[in-house]
Amino acid sequence: MKIGRVTISDRASAGVYADRSGPEIERVLSEVFGGGLTFVASIVPDEPDQIAAALRHLADREQCDVIVTTGGTGISARDLTPEATRAVLEKELPGFGELMRMQSHAKVRTAILSRATAGTRGRSLIVNLPGKPSAVRECLEILAPAIREGVAHLRGDEPHRQQAQQEQQ
């Protein structure tokens, strides 16, 4: 599986501090899905045009199966990841954001302020995650079955889809 990961942060993209959430995406997905993963990483500032360009590049040129973003899903003026993501999506999958907010709310009461979304572009599944490394882990662990199933559907991979359904039961 080829996975694109995009860290969206003005400060991390400027080198003010190290990106911790992007590497956490790689750690968690490697634990959940095992070997055979290839990662394509990028860091962009909170600029909608740059976010959308990174997502289009990973979906259209790199042909990533999954693209995971981290950061920019809150309500501050610079949090524009959901808008940039929606601009490139062909189909929106609101259940991803709903599940993340529902599960995270039990631990962090302000999780309902997250505007994370997900959807597809071509054969790529795109998922927005919060920017905090612990939230990246928590959300990816609960989304893993849906990510696996979504990739199987996008690939038209019937045996893989049947395996994913058996694992859920």
C-alpha cells in the first residue's frame, strides 16, 4: 500500500519546530497494517492552495492508496484543511469525521470542535486528522478497519474486501 502523509503547519513547514505528527502517522499505520507500506511525506503551511496542490499531487501523480493529513482541522482563522480537502474530493465520506469526534469526545471534551473530513479522489482515500500526535494515534487506530475496507473498494479488490469484512466480525 502506498500512503501519502501531509503535515499542515505554518511553523513545522518553516522549520520552527520538528514535525511529530507526520512520523506518528507512519508508526501507527505500520503497526496496524504491517509491512509492505511505502510512504510519501510532505509538510506544507496552512495555505489552502498548497494543501490542495499536495493532495492532488499525492492522489493524481503519486497514486497513493491512502492520503492522511494532520493539522489544520480546528476553528482558528488559519485552520483551512477541510476546505482545501473538500476542493479536491470527488466523494465526501462524513462518517470518518463523525467517528473521530465521537470517540475522541470521551477523552477530550473539545473534540467536537474538530472539522476533520474524509473522502475520495480517483482511487485515493483522503483522511484529515488532528495535529496532535496522540490524537493521530487514537484516530488512526479506530479508523483502520474503514481505511482497509475503503482501499479495497477503491481498488476493486474483492478478496481483500472479504478479508477486511471477516476481520471486522
